[in-house]
Amino acid sequence: MSSLIAATVFFLLIHFGVSGTRLRDVLVARMGAGFYRGALVFAAIAAGRNQFLPAVREIGILRPVIAIAAFAVIMYFHGQLFGAALTAAS
């Protein structure tokens, strides 16, 4: 029970103590937007609020598998579908 309380306090701290204040702007300016988003996702996972298995139990395994397969097919055929290949700019 204490770990649930600690995770809840941590979750509220990172969302209301950081994201809802000017501290967020300072952190984004220092770390960069992408790194800040990644750190926030990691913090949410560490707090136990962003878990994969409970979501799979709720929606089933078929939907994530279909989504991953659709993403892979779209990325593979991107050039043929949209006229612009996914290659690195040189």
C-alpha cells in the first residue's frame, strides 16, 4: 500500500508540480522538447502509471498486433503510397 501511495504522490508531483508550472518551460529550454517528453514518459512509467500489460488485458492482444503490422506495412510501402520514400536526407 505504501508503494501505491508513493507512486501516486510522484505522479501528482511530476504532473502538477512540473508540467503545470513555469518550471516546465525552464526544463524544456535546458533539456530540449524531445528529451523532456521522453523523461516525462519515463517518469510516468517509473511511477507505475503507464503500464503495457493492464492495457493489453483491457483491449486484448489483437489490436496492438494489428497496429504494429499496419505501421510496418505503411513504412515499408511509404514511397509507393505517398510518393516520398523514407530515406535520410543527404
